[in-house]
Amino acid sequence: MRKPPLVIVLATIGILASASPGWAQDPYRIFLQDVFPRGAWDVQVMGGAYHSVQLGTDTTPYYFAPVVARVGIITDLGFQFGTLQVNFEPMLEIAGATVWGGTGTYFVGPSVLLRYNFSHLEGRLFPYFQVGAGVTFNDGYRNRNQTALGQEVEFILQAQVGLRWFVCDRISLDMEGGLIHISNAGMDNRNHGVNALGASFGMSFYLGGSRY
């Protein structure tokens, strides 16, 4: 039996959460003082697809589907610009990806991210921007006929912009798109690297913390 697409599952969860009694009684209470609860743990799960593009000297086309789990903490650090509030959120990420185009079969490894959350006092949609760096293990380097990957452990750099839709005060449905760069910083002669653009979809849960 075919499994329902991820988008349909997440949309169903969002509809059920938004129909909960807590939301119905006071749908905008989350935005009256502060959107993101300070000191809360932010747990995010995302899945998507990325496709390599010709940037610099990379020559091997890659298609891979990353699944990521992230844990961050909402901080008080940030700044105010008119009615727009920006706060910083450090995050840890573990990512695994199946490679279905290119050499090798997988990427997997940890990263550290810094996210900029943008919020205002009304509405349910809130954007964010994040950058990150880490390492990723792969098996594509074993193919000596390719020049994109030279080592089992490569460096990974990433940057994404995203959008959150809060379905209730502790759950949001998320989407993001951006760039992932993988290379070994010249530590091996094969260092053309992988530069990929893509998008991911998922959801976030906010645990603990206070808005007031």
C-alpha cells in the first residue's frame, strides 16, 4: 500500500492542531506579546531534495534527498527594527541524505547553525534565515573517476531562507530553500566539490520557555 505524501501528512497535522480548543478560544494569543517563547527548545524535522548546479569548477551532477533533525534554543539576543523583531537562535543539526544521482549512495553528518528569526505582532507566517557549517561523511570519494569528492569526511557549508506557519502556539509547519556546498578545502587533489540548490518541508515543536 502506498504511503501518503509527506506534504499531505503535515497538512493534516496542521489542520488538526489549528482546530484544537486552545487555538479556537484565543487564536492570536501567541502574538500578543512575543511570538517565540524565550528559553524554549526548538525541535525541527525536515525532508527535501537538492540538485547540484554549476558553480565554480564542480563537474559531477548530484541529486540527493536530505532528512535533517535540528535542536535549537530561543535566545533573548537580537534587535528591534520598527515593528519587526529579530532574535538569534543557535542550533545543532544531524543530517542524512540518500544520493540517487552522482557517485556514492549517502551523505551523513553534524552541523552547527545560527538562525535569525523574524517576527512581528500579527499574522501567522514568520520568515527566518540561517547559515551553518559542519562535516559530512560520504562514500562517493571511493570512485577515483570523479573529482567532486576527495575524502571520506568533507566539509559542508549551507545557507537557507525559510518560512513558518504557526498552526498553534507550540507547533509550526515549515518550508525552506537554499544552497549546500560540500568540499574538502583543498585537503585532497579531488576538490571540485558539490554545490546544490534545493528545498525542504517539515515542522517545528517548541518545548518549555516563556513568552512573558
